[in-house]
Amino acid sequence: MIHRLNDIETDLQQRRNRAYDEGWLGEIEGIDLTLTFLRRKRDEAGRLVSRTTAFGTPEVPTR
């Protein structure tokens, strides 16, 4: 998931650069907001990955 979010961020940065070049101020504002949410989501995903604990394979009771 983090890799995909990085790809989306790269695409958004490219769109932002084009919007800046074209003078689309409203578009820049929307992209900046989206980038803020995306970065927050990526940070959250990174924290969840680092918090994951492996408990091993549970044992199946024998009769």
C-alpha cells in the first residue's frame, strides 16, 4: 500500500507542477489538500506496519 501511495504522490506532484505552469490556482489548492491527506495516510500506514506483531502459528490441539 505504501508503494502505491508513493506512486500517487509522484503523479500528484507532476499535476501540481503543470497546474502551476498553467496558472490554475484553484487546482493547485485542491492538489495541495489531497497531498496533505495522502501523506497523512502514508504516515499512518507506516506506523501500522511497524506496530504489527507476529505471534507465530497457533498450535492446533490434538485429541
